[in-house]
Amino acid sequence: MSMIASLATATGVPIGGFLPLVGLGLSDEFQNQDAALFFQSQLEPSLVGNSFGAGGTPYYDLALVDTGAAVSLITSEADAAFDIDGAGFRGTGSLTIGGATGFLQATINDPLAMFVTGTANVTGTGPLTVNTSTLVGQSSVSILTIPPESDLPNVVGIPLLSQYATYIRSDQPQIFQNNGKTVRTPQIDFLPLGAGGQGITRRAPMQLKSGTGSAFITAPVYVFNFENINNGRPWTENPTTPTILQEPGAFFLNVDVENEGESLNNFEFFFDTGASVTVVSELNALRLGFDPTLDEPDFTIAVTGSAGVNQEVPGFFVEEFTIQAVGGSITATNVPVIVLDIADPTNPANIVDGIVGTNLLAGRNVVIDPKPSLGGGGIGPSLYISDPITSEFDWSSTSASGSWASGGNWSGPTAPSNLGIANVRHVAGGNQTALLSTDTTVWELNISGTPSQTMTVQVGSGQTLTTFAATNIETGGVLKLVGGTLDTQYLEMLGGTLSGDGQIKTGSGPISGQVENRGGTVSPGNGVGRLEIVGRFANGADGTLAIEIGGLVAETMFDVLVVDGPATLAGILDVSLVDLGSGLFDPQLGDTFEIFTASEGLSGTFESLMLPAGYDWFVKYNSNSVELVATIPGDFDGDGDADATDLAIWRAGYGSGSYNGADFLEWQRNFNSGGNLAASATVPEPGSLALLFAACGLAMASRRAG
């Protein structure tokens, strides 16, 4: 099951963990019907067969390693690039698959071979080039193609992952560009079952759960089409199911969870590398003291699943979460979890107690070794978990400003690099700034000041600050882009400020990230300007979007926040007028300012409006943008007048909370005022009043008649 979250807490366990990606290739290798068990997958320690790709050129793509996925699948775009149809491997069957967000119909392809390798063995900013000598995989497997409307990436599921030990190397972070997007993933090696911990001694016993236990003892299979026995077609064509375990099965870990005096002791949680976030069921949320329906969540996230994106999944913090392990259990405090009911992959009629997501393993090496215990003694199926592989680097300069690149400004002898967590926190004196003037990569970035002094990280023109994991801006922290770029898996704001002209890139390869403003301020421009976010943007109930307006030209005279992705709005819109050199800007009736755009649509509205006094404003929410219109009171459609159309809008919204009696009185005062700001305080003429009363009479009569 793929379930991808997109943000993190500023300290401790992140909400979103790592996204394990690998290189993926396909070939035409499969067993024909003359083989005794032609429908059973075969391990392939090296590449065999003719590789797929349009025009005969082998094609390789990225795929998510997902132990929670019952099948392996590819996107419709990858299907076309592999040329499944042209190679003659298109099946005619379909299958309904489900996950965290619903269901979709996928195409079942004819059996072929699937190969994978870690991204350290992959190169290329466009089509990938792979060191083919490192490929391992399976032949005689049927995979799914998902439709274009799905948001899922390519997925390598448990039919392959149950046959290998998977070594996830966070100590070898891979960061590279592919098709215009930044890929960030641990290196992943595929080893024989029983390979053990590769030097890691901490071992969490893993439960291989299935009905009779046979799921992990015999090789995965596809169900061939029995109609082919009679119709003369090859038995390998048009299978009835993709390759799956011979009965439903999944990996589970034993955990303990504590919160406010309540506990879950020795519960079995589903272990899913496709879930970057940890999950508890609704029932277990109640047991731990929080109600996802009645209680205000600590945060919300977007979850990407099989049928799309669930934008508003509630999340809470639990006091303590323990993964039971021989050699030292792992206990984390202040752990973020989301509340979501997920079907049990071993018995879909039931709900799992919870999911251990990769956020609990962030910054550690892990080996997933599902070698089944066959009664011969020795070590059973296990998850090996290392100590953290990252190091902390604290800003230590007491100066008002200092160079990021200077090792003397940090607690260590050098500035942090790709395994370094950069903690840029206020040290002494007044406001401080860390100046970044060269491209830099760190593991994670945390910025904070004090209630009275700011700590700013300033990214200079043309420079990029890249993080493997999260960027967190806390109270008093400022991230300022002066023509620079922040390239991060996700960004969370907990009271700080994001400002400047530049770009925030989020996500990893095919998987989008997010900027979550939980309690800070997003302020485009250094003065007036444009700030772009690539990925999802969510403005929370305590978040502020600050906009300056000094004229009618977007980006040079008024601020614009541009989101290349979807957006969810709540919180505060704070607009101020500024002087760009010709006096304080004075808006005129009908002036319109498109202050916010979201290419993939927006939902929600700002809950609080702080708009310039002395003017009347209409905030217009379009499907992909927000416009601010200078208007008169009673203008409910933003066209500069108060007329019968506005009355109809008022009537439709009255009683629902959208409009009230005071709004009606404003409309009354300005009915047919001619669209003049100065006329907004005048009294309507008698004729206008007559029309007004007639309209009200009709409205009241219709209510009495109803």
C-alpha cells in the first residue's frame, strides 16, 4: 500500500519519512506453458531476456519500494515508455485495487520479467541509464498498469520484496535530477534471503502474517486464464490476476504506544515502506485519548493512495512510541501519527491496528530480511535497525551575519554536508543571519530564533540549498530567498517566516512534497515580488499569508504566491498597501490583484481577513486562484457594483453562515450606486428602495409559501 505524507515536525520524529526509490526495468523473459509451474515466479540474479523500450532502446524508470503493496505496478506513462503494447505483453483483464484513498481499475499485463537496482547504479537527468550488471529481479511475473488519473508512482510490491532481503542505506543518500525533479532516496541493495543485518545488531522480530503461513514459503504466482485451455490461446496470455503471494500476506512488527496515561501494549502494526507516515486506526486513536472527528488535530496532511489524494487527514502527537527489538528497542517521544483506517492486507474484512511508517526509521540503515522460519531454529524474519547515521551541526557564530560555508561558524570543524543536520538557531545579540552564497546540501535544516530576535538563513541569487529530508522553520526563524532556491523533501513552518523572491522545490522524483504553514508567515518578495512553490501548499488555521500591494502589475508592484500543485487554504490573509516611490498606493474601484495561484486547484478559504482600512475589498476564490478586488460594500460577486445579482447571491448564502443581515444592509446602502467608491456611503434613492423592498417581499413570501 502506497501512502505518502509530505511534511515533518521541527524536532524529533518527522511526520514524513524517507521514500525508498529504485531503478526499474522490464524484459520479455517468462516460462511458457510447457513448464510444469509456468505461472510461478522465478528468481533472476541478473538481467535476462530482451529489455523493453520504445524503438528497441531499453527504458528504465524509478519505482517506489513498497512492502505494503500486494502487487507490483507501473503508471500509464511508464507503460507507454516501456512499450508494453508494442512488445505484445498487453493483457485483456483488469483488477480493482484499493488502498488508503479508495479504489481504481488497473490492467493486468501478460507475464514478463521485472528487474530492480539501487539508484547509486542509475544515471541520467532525463531517461535513466542503468548499470545492468547490478540488476536483480523475477521472471514470469504479471504486473499491473494503473490509469492516468492515479497519483501513484511505479511500485515494486511484496511479490518481489518477499523474495529478497532489502538493505536500505541511509548512510548513502542519493540526490540527483531526473526529468526536472529532484530525486532523494537512500541507496537500496537487494540481497539473498537470510543475508542478516549486514553488521547491524539491533533486530526487531518481524511477523510474516498470512492465513496458513504458506504465503512466504512458496514463490508468488499469477492465476492463468482457464478459458485459454479451450480456446487454443497460449495459457500464459491474459492472466486472470497479476502475480501475488499464494495467499494474502504482510509484514508486522510488535510495538508499544503511550499517550496521556493510555497505552497500546504489544500491538502488531503493519510494516509498510510505502508509508512515509505512521498510522493508528480510529479505534486505537480513541484508546489513546484523541478523537479524529471531535478533536482539533495537531496537523493535517495529504495522503497519496491508489485512487488519488486525500487532502485533509488528521494527525496528532503521541507521547511515546516503541518498536520492540532484540539488542535495544527503539523508543521515540512526541511522535506524529495520522488517524486512518486501513484494511488488513491479510484479511481485508478487518482494519489493521496501525502502520509503522518510514518516519520512525528516518536517518537509520535498515535491513528487511523476510526469510521464513521453517522450524529449523536460528533467526527468523527480522527488521534490522541501525543507530542514527546523521550528525548534528549547530550554528555557533555570535556575529550579526556570517558565511554558511565557514566551518568556524559551526559547532564542528566544517560546515554540514549531506549527512549533517543543520541547526541554525539564534546564538547571541540581536538579529542574526547565515549567508549562503554557494550551492549546499545537508540532510535536514532547522531554523529558529527567539520571540524578540530572528535567525535568518539567506539563500543568495542563483544558489540552491538542498536537503535530503525536511526543512523546518520555527518561532523566530526566517528563510529568505534573494533569487535563490530551497530544494527540500518538504517544508514545515511552526511560527517562523518564509520570504523572498525565489523557488521552493519539494518532493522526491515522481512523488510530490509540501509546504505546510502551521503557524508561521509566508511573505512573497523582498519588498514586492514572487515566490513559487513546486508541490502542495497548505495554509493552516494559524498560518498567515502576507501580501503587499503597491500598484497594479503582478510581481513587480504586488506580491504573488505561485503554487505549482494543489493548495488548501485556511488561516489568515494579511494585506497591506505600500509606497513604491510615488506615495502610498491608493486602489481604485474595480482594481483586481491576483495574489495567489495553484495550478492543480485550491480548496478552502482564509478564515480571517486583515485588509487595508478605508477601502472595501472582495476576496474572490476561483478554481485555481485567489483575487483581491477593490469594490464597494454589498458587492458579493466582485464586479464593482451592488445589484440584483448580488442580492441573489446574498439570498442563496443567507442562513448558511456565508452572509448575514449586516451584509444585506451594506447591499441596501449601495444598491445601484453606479460603482463609485465615493457613493458607497450614500442613501439609495426612493426608486431603488422600492425595488429593494419588492425583492425582500418576494423573498419573504417564498419562505412563507414553503
